[in-house]
Amino acid sequence: MMEVLLLLLFVSTGEAQPLVPAMVIFGDSMVDVGNNDYLNTLGKVDMPPYGRDFKDHVATGRFCNGKLAIDIIAERLGFTSYPAAYLSPQASGQNLLIGANFASGGSGFYDDAPFKSQYITLSQQLGYFQEYRSKLAVVVGSSKAQSIISDALYIICIGSNDFHLNYFINPLLLSTLTFDQYCDRLLIIFLNTITVP
């Protein structure tokens, strides 16, 4: 399947400063740290058994019972906390300096999926990112904000829902696009997403 996950595993240097100033995460349930908890959706994981192996054994909105790969990446990069779910109250003030997580369980590249009201679409995530940039500039000033944005680590982990929650259950897509044509469409969306204007 077309799951895009860029994992960078660094050896911690033991320095006080992380190797990058911030992490910016886009994606689906593989990297959602709680945005869906702030949506009117059935796709919430704010109850047991989720979180039973996480710090304090509390459900955090992660679609697992412990840490996600992005949590481990953050630790390896030297962060002492994780970028907050952007829709959470924690994504404000000084917490914005280490980045933000825009991911939403159920999301995919293709915004016109049948269940799009149940999650934050990729286009909406990118819109929230623009909002984040403005909020960050208010907190640290435009110059410092631009430095953080330029040097941040960007992670995009998304794609599987485009198939099992969209293509394979959507009769319109199945009848109008071959599998290869649909994959090409997703690839174009991905390339447009990562292209800097």
C-alpha cells in the first residue's frame, strides 16, 4: 500500500538542545496524537485500553496503547516532550516552539472521501499549518518563527485510508478509475503537498 512514513532514527547526542528545533507532523491514525478527540467523530481513542502502556497509563488520543513512532523519533532527536495535537489546548504559547501535530485518524491524501466529516482532511491539516505559522510568529516574532519553520523536521504519514476507507468501498471511484490511475492521482496530491511554493 501507499503508506508514506519517513522515519529518521538518530542517536541522541546527550546535548541539551534537540537536533532540530521542531517537528511538524501531518497524517492519519499512525501519527495522530489526539486531534480526533476534539472532533465530532466516532474515530476517537480517548478511552481504555488505549494508552495503557503510555506514561501515567492514560489514553492520549493515540491510536495505540503506548508510544507512536513519532514519539520515539522525538525522543531520539532530544525532545523532552512531544508536539501537541494542534486542536488541543496544549498547542498554544511556548508549546508551539517544538512544533505541532496536525494528523487525524481516518485522513488520507484524497480529500473527497466518503467519511471526510469524521476527520481532518490533508487540505485542512495544511490550512492549520498556516495558522500555526501565524501563531508561532506571535509567540517568538517573525524572524525566529521563520527559522523554526525552515529547520523543523517534517513528517508525513498518510495513505492507507485512501484505499480501505475510500477506493475499495467507493463505487464511483472503482468504476471511473483503475487502481493505477487512482495511485497516480494520490501521487500527484502528495507531490503538490510537499512542493514549496
